[in-house]
Amino acid sequence: MSRLIESIYLKDGEFRNLKYHQLRMESSSKELFGVSNKWTLESKLQSSEYPETGLYKVRVIYDTEVKQIEFVPYQTKLVRSLKLVNSDVIRYTHKFENRQTLNELYQQREGCDDIIIVRNGFVTDASYANLIFRKGDEWFTPATFLLAGTMRAFLLGSHKIKSAEIRVEDVVKYESCKLINAMLGMDAPEIPLSSIV
């Protein structure tokens, strides 16, 4: 049975976007294991001994049950450049603990800090984050994403970003991009278009 992982933002004792994490976990459990979870993420986290000061990335490893909860001190990884990498066969619809396919694509980044995965001519995600692209004052996220990220869902739900099909040749129409995930929101560092190769 493949194990899944959920990465959650914890700052000064407050968990962020638990509703979106819960929805994704329930969806994955039903689709992959054919069962509904008999537990809630919030109850599992509240019963753990979590740090109440500082910024942490919480790693919840699970299948039909929670197997492990880790609290890892977090620092934002500095990403200044992105390499376009093609894979027409990649699928990553669930947040699996095994990231071998993504890691193999990441190895193709050459001198860049991370990658932008292009599938069938469409922009999808970076190796560990969804993407948003800026055009003027508006931000757009690829409709052809690989993983339905919780921050992506939150930002779409709060109308801070819009979904759009972005072909690889459309990237030049934007001015910059950001990587977003459970740990990185709209305050994530902005990467200029000239840093995408």
C-alpha cells in the first residue's frame, strides 16, 4: 500500500489551511484505499506534542491510518531560477511519500534551482510546489496542474488568483512567477521571467 504525505504550515502553535488538507486527505483515502478516514487531521495534530513557538513544516505520513507526524523547523528555500523540463507521462494526482519520478525530473535542472514541469505542451507545477504567474496586477495558476495543492485551493477560493491554461509558449506573456505550497503563500519570493530557461 502506497503511503501518502501531507505537509502543513505551523507557526507559533497555529496550523494553517487545515480544512483544505482534510479535504485532500479524505479524497485520496477514498480514491486510493476505498475507505473514509475514521479520524480527522485536526484531532491527530491536537493530540500530538506540537511546538508552540517558531515556524515548522508538519509532515503527516498516512495510509488508512496516520503512521507518523514530524515537526521540522522550516526555512524558505531560495529559488532564483527555473528550468523548463518536459514529461508527457508524469502523473502526480496524490501526494505520495514516494517522489521518485519528481526527483528524476528535478535532476534535469542543470544549473537552475528548480524546474517547471511541462506536460503535453502545458505548464504544470514545479518539483515541490504549484505555480502562479503575474500579468500586471493579476495572478494566474496553470489549469493543467499535477497536484491539487492546498495553498492553490485556498488562493483560488479567496479569489486572489485565477486558473488559466498556460502553454509553454505563453510563459513569455507573463512578467514573473512564484512557487506556492502549504508553506509558501502570496508572500513567496517573486521570480522574474528572465530567470526561466
